[in-house]
Amino acid sequence: MELLAEEAVDEVVQFLRELESKSRTSRGGDHTLAKSPHKILDLRRTAYLSGHPRVESCPPDRGVEVAFAGRSNVGKSSLINALCERRSLARTSAAPGRTRLLHFFAVDDACRLVDLPGYGFARASKAERASWQRMVEGYLRNRNSLVRLMLLMDVRHPLRDSDGQLLEWCHSTELPVHILLNKADKLSRSKAQRTLADLRQTLQGESETPISLVSARTGLGLEAVRDALRAYLEQG
Ligand SMILES: Nc1nc2c(ncn2[C@@H]2O[C@H](COP(=O)(O)OP(=O)(O)OP(=O)(O)O)[C@@H](O)[C@H]2O)c(=O)[nH]1
Ligand SMILES: [Mg+2]
């Protein structure tokens, strides 16, 4: 089953490579600074750029970005570190609500990763939630260089309300999504595979949305996701 999941991602990677000369037109981004499709990006060279409270102050909206979103504590920052094989590129914490700004990481001159603050943080005040919404919505709505949202969910609690809403919103604005079921190490292999199969079934009509089972802790499933990530970043 794990092989099946990886094959599915491979197919998407292949599909994207075939399409890589065409840029996404729906968001009208200027992806002209994106790397040549033949150059393989080295994620390990990713460097921290800066953190921003508003989309208006973010780095210039040129090139290509892939952002990581999801509920607080689901492992977005940990997964960025694991994918880049770096221990503390993005700040992580056992307590929810660690990432409070839009954090940018440069893979190279033209390609960035973005670590978004998590939603659904139970202890957050009303004002903090409103601020999150402004920040993240502002980013997702306005960022032309955003080519793909990596939507993380805890494999033990997939597709909570806010995940479903975000997913729907992405579809309505034609923002491509890749779902990552993280913390797979917390479940038995068979339970994790069942969750993956159930989610595929639930999202049947969205066959263009890849779903991967991963663990930022053990590295499970990360090689296929690295391939997909490089393909998304090179698609400009
Ligand atoms: N067991 C396990 N723990 C993980 C995994 N990924 C992350 N964690 C742990 O989950 C906690 C939260 O990780 P973060 O990466 O800070 O989560 P986040 O989604 O960035 O959280 P916010 O910044 O609050 O939105 C930390 O204690 C991590 O060590 C995983 O794959 N398996
Ligand atoms: Mg974080």
C-alpha cells in the first residue's frame, strides 16, 4: 500500500514534469525566475529568509512558492526541517502555537518554502485567531508566486472542520493542494494505511490532489514528497 501511495506521487511528479513548461495562469503569477526544469533543486541548501506579520511586508512576490498549512501542532515546521534534512531551519515546539508569522525559506534565488502559522489552536484568544485569519488568508488570497499548498493533517485526526474548509477554499480558487498525513509513526502501519484509503475514498472526486502518508520523526514517505516538492518548485 505504501508503494501504491508513492506510485501515485510519482505519477503526479511525472505529470508535472510534462507540464513544467506551462505556467499556472489562474493566479497569473510571474514565475519567470523559476529554475530551469532540468536543474534538480537541492532542498538541503534551503536557508531561512525572514518572518512577516502581513502579506504586504513579505519578500517580493516573484518566482515560485510552496506553503505548508494545517492545524497547530500538526508538524508543519518539523516537516520542513525533515524535508530539507535540517534540524532547526524552522522553529518547532511541543506546545501548539509556535509559528506566529509567515516564515519564508529560500531554496534558491527563485524558489521558496513558506511555514504558515497553524489554525485551530484551542488556547488562542479571539484576537489571535482573527490575526491568524488575516495573516494566512491574506497570504493565500494574494500571493501570486504560490503554486501549491502542502496541507498537513495529523493521521490520527484527518479532515477536521477547518481542514475541510481550507481544502474547499483551495479548490474554489484553483490552488493545487498536496495532502500530507503526518505523524504516521503514531499509528500501526495497517491503521495508517486504512486512514489513507478512507481519506482517498472521501475525497474521491478530487483525484488530482495527491495524499501522502509521512512522518517528520521517522522520515517515512519523505523521499516521494521531496520529489513532488521539487517538481512543484520547478514548475514555474
Ligand atoms: N511523533 C511525531 N511527532 C511529530 C511529528 N512531526 C512533528 N511532531 C511533533 O509535533 C510537535 C509540533 O511540531 P511543530 O513542527 O512545531 O508543529 P507546527 O504544525 O509547526 O505547529 P504550529 O507552529 O503551532 O502551527 C513537536 O513536538 C514535534 O516534535 C511526527 O511525524 N511524529
Ligand atoms: Mg510551526
